[in-house]
Amino acid sequence: MIVTIANANDKMIEALKNVLKSYPTAKIEIKKEKTSSLKIAMSQLKNKEYKTYADFESYKKAMNG
């Protein structure tokens, strides 16, 4: 039998792994969907995970190390 669960978070995956420990013949296969760069950028913006620079020269200096 094959069971598919969509939109599971890390807590659910961990709970499923713990449940499956009692069933030695059961196997779990986890496939993560790729997240688009736009979705990642929007999430970073929402979570305020960005830096601001005074001017373009400051930005270039930070990017070049």
C-alpha cells in the first residue's frame, strides 16, 4: 500500500518517522518540492531577512567581500 501526504511540515514528518519505527517493514520516502526563488524572496521580505545599504557603492563593497 502507498500513502501520499501533501503539505506536511517538519513536525509531521518527524512524527511519522517515529510511528513507523514500530513497523519494521514500513518504508518512508520523503520528496521535497522545489521552492521558487520568488517565493523564497517574498518569505525573506516578510520575515525582514534583508539588509539595506546607504548607496550602491556600499552594496558593491559588501557583495565583493
